[in-house]
Amino acid sequence: MTDRQRLKELGQQLRVDAVRAADAAGSGHPTSSMSAADLMAVLASGHLRYDFDAPEHAGNDHLIFSKGHASPLLYSLYKACGVISDAELLRYRRLGSPLEGHPTPRLPWVDVATGSLGQGLPIGAGVALAGTSLDRLPYRVWVLCGDSELAEGSVWESFEYAGQARLANLTAILDINRLGQRGPTRHGWDLDAYRRRVEAFGWHTVEIDGHDVEQIDAAYREAAETTDRPTAIIARTVKGAGVSAVADQEGAHGKPVPDAEEAISELGGTRDMRIEVAAPTSGGVRQRPGGAAVDLPTFDVGEEAATRDAFGQAVTAAGTARDDVVVLDGEVADSTRAKFFAAEHPERFFEFYIAEQQMIAAAVGLQVRGWTPYAATFAAFLTRAYDFIRMAAVSRADINLVGSHAGVSIGEDGPSQMGLEDMAALRAVHNSVVLHPCDANSSARLTAGMAEHDGVSYLRTMRGKTPVLYGPDEGFEIGGSKVLRSSGADEVTVVGAGATVHEALAAADKLAGEGVAVRVIDAYSVKPVDAPTLRAAAEETGRIVTVEDHWPEGGLGDAVLDVFADTRSRPRTMKLAVSHMPASAAPDEQRREAGIDAGAIEAAVRGILRQEETPAAAGA
């Protein structure tokens, strides 16, 4: 058998196994897998460098299926590589099987979860960036993209970024099979339309017949030999290739082929060929450092300092102590104070301009390679990348997000710049951490602590300066809180975070003069919230008022109320939050108009003591 014949047979085997897997599951995307089967057969047989026995090997190439619905093809490829059995393949999509409908890192050879289209290439750019700028290793990043997802703006953020950064170790394999979920794609088989667009962003392109194994092999070689820019292989393929009942037919997407036995027969029957994937050429196992002592900045109690300044100084200090810390910016480093890191560690600072999706995707890609990323922008602008954050959790990714300019307290810039949904959004992410410090020392401590935490961590910082409440030696644990006012005579507990902690303290001092004792809790950890401290406060005071610079839905107030959702004895509660659309005004005017300043808190405490609701509060 010639090499060409062997590769053609291998492509047919991958198609057969994709058909079999989807048929056994009764669901899946075999036709989307069949179009790219030859592309993957040639890649794994002659160009991929990977040690399946050591998926953590630093020299391994990275293969990312951006078109994650083609998972039957990926799993069939793994079977051909000898790392899963035929029996495992046929448990596809079954309860308990790691062969999920779309790939996730439950499998050790899968770097990131895909399936939300338009994410694989941006993440691949992050992995490739690590290779060129940080790891300095010759591994390559191969990303299989579908043509439907090329309508996503995030893909073009990636094309532009990778072209500008000249990520020559990145190859995008564009599977142009003409058909999407409900009909033809925007450009169909017009390969030249894709070529013009991709080349405009500085990429090298190769147009091929995606079922001609010799053209595929030559294209991969050309990509490897192109050392000054990334390469896009634009492959004309047929969806459902090899099976006449579904080949280039609308209505066949996302379902098993109608007659699996007939399809397998038409494809030449089952095979059991094996691929010997070449080993990586260099690189050992990268160890992620942890527990390094960080010489954090300190601030004197009583001085005025912004939590965003403390973040900038603290992440810079963390970068000095740990060479795995990297910072990513969305062209607002002067505002977030990530500029401090850029000045001290320019080789580990990466600018993504106003492309928040690519920024978060790159953070996910960098952590694949063992780096510890902090991605910073305005809290409001993280919403543009929310799907990437959601998928980062599915990927079990360890990334640190920082959102500055939170809440109405930013002042005159107005609502377009105000993060008012961010705590709700980030609390809803699986296994996430949401932190909102009220002063500089707590901000610095929490910034450093995020690097030691697994999963998606979010630090919410403020634009304006606030008084420093805590000494530099005070500890701040994720999941903790601080009780700032407390006595045995407390009648009400006020729980705040960020700017509202200072408003709560002012209100407590005013009420103390009237003979009303108020407990004040700084709930700097909004998720996980400090349930034991809150339960103790509820038991001892019987009443809780929450106050937050955020919409009433999903933020601090709801986090506190969740603590009492499963208890029979519940405190009387009031929730103060921003309930009306703000406009431009000074920060103190903003908090007053929103009903979250000291005056509003005083009124709420008086009202709850009378067991009445004030107009500014929503009872629960």
C-alpha cells in the first residue's frame, strides 16, 4: 500500500468510526466530522508532534477542534492513535463517558473545551503566543475551524491579532464544507473570499482540495516552512463526504446518518489502522510555581488610595516573585493600573487593544501552557467576552480577571462605563470566585491570593480613592469577610462591599449617636460568601441590610440571601442596590441618587427596626 493509499484508507476509517460513534449514541455530528477526516488523517500521520503518554510534555504540539461539534472525528482520531478503545468510542455521549458531545479536558489530550463556535482560534492564538514569546519552544498549534464559525467576530479578532503578532507557529485549518446548520454558509465554496479576508490580516494562505491527501500534506509542509507569519489552510471539502445519502445535503447536520450499515459499507467497511504520531522534539515538563512569597505594597491606615492602584502595584510585585505571572490588557492599562506591570515586566505584558474576546481567549490559551494570567479591563467591558469566561469554566481553566471602574461610583462618565452587572455575571460562572475589596491593602492581598486559586477568579476594583481601613499585615482569605463594627447590643447588621463599606461605616457612626447599635460587615468575598459570619450576625441581630454598587439582581444582596435559603430561621432583610438607570454626576451624587449612600442606609436601618419597608429598599 502506498503512502497515498494508506492516508486515503485512514481518512475512510475516521469517517466510518464517526458514523459508528454517532449511530451508537443516537446523536452527534458525523457529517461535520466526515468533511475534515482527510485533513486530520494527514495531520496526525505526518505533521503532529505529540506524546500521548505524557500530555503534559512541554514540547507537545496542540490540536484544537474549534468546530467542537466534530467530536466524533476527534475521538475516532484518538482511537486510531491507540489511546482509546473501540468499546470506549461506542460509549460516545453516554453517562459517565469522557467522550462528551463536545470535547472537554476530561480527556487529558484536550486542552480546552470547545463547541461554542468562534473560540478555538482565539484560544489557539494564546497558546501560540506562549510558544513564541514565553516558552520559546518549537511546538506548533493546529486549529481546525468550520466555515460557519467564520461569521463570528471573535475569529476575526484572532486573525488580526495573530497576524500582527506574527505567530508563525499557528496554523488554522479551515474546513470549508459549504453547509452550516440550516443551509449554506455565507460564502459557500468561494475559497477566494476567505483568502482575501484572511490575507488582509497578514496571514499566509494555501487553498487546497481538502480530500486530496497529497495537497493536504504539501499544505502542512508549507505552513511549517512559513516562519514569518501564521498560515491558514483553506480546504474545500464536502460535508458528509463519502456517503451519498448525506454528502453535500441540507438537513443532515447534527444527526446520525440515516442508515449506518449502508454508509459503512459505502465507505469500505470497518478498519483498524493505527497512527504512529511522532514524538515532540524538545522540552520537558513545565512546573507551575506556587506559594512564592510576594513583597506586596503597603498602605497606611487612614490614607486615601484606590483599589485599582493597589491591584496594579500588587500584580507587579507578584510578577517579580513569580516568573509565571503574565498580564493581558484591553487598551486600558493606564486606567486599570496594569501599566505598572507593563513598566516592570514588559516581556510578560500583552496588549490586545479593544478586543476583549481575544484577550480572555489568550488568557485561557496561556494557562494551558502553565502560565498564570491576569486579564484586566473595565468591569463593564468584560460582558463582551462573557461567553469566553463561561467556556473557560467548562475548560477548567485557571484565569484571573480584573474589572475596574465598577458601579455608579465611577462618577461622571455615565452608565455606559459602569460595571453594574459584573458581579451577577461572574457569580453565575461555575466554581468562580468574586472579590470586591474596599481598600488598598485588602485589594493587594486578594490580588496575590488569586494566583494560588484554581478556576475563574474575578477582582472588582474601583476608580476613586477610598480610606485605608486595614493594616498591611491583615490577612484576607477567599471566602472570608471582616466585621468592622460589632457589639453585644447590635440591632441590625449592614453588609457592604467596595465603596458601600465606607458608606455603611458612616451610617453606623451616625446611628450610634442616636443610640442604635449597628454591626458592619465587609463582605469582600462575594463568592464564596462568608456564610458562618452572616449566620452568626443574623442570629445575634435578627436583621440584615445589604448595600451594593450594582444592580439588585444577582450581586451581593442575593449572595447574602442565598445563605438563608435553606434555613428555617431567617432574618428580616432589606436589599439596597442601584435600581434606576444612572446618568452623569459626581461619585457622591451617584451613590445618593442610587440610594446606596450613608443616608439611604440610615433610613433603611430605621425602617427595618420599625418593620417597615422604605421606598429605597426591597424586602425579602
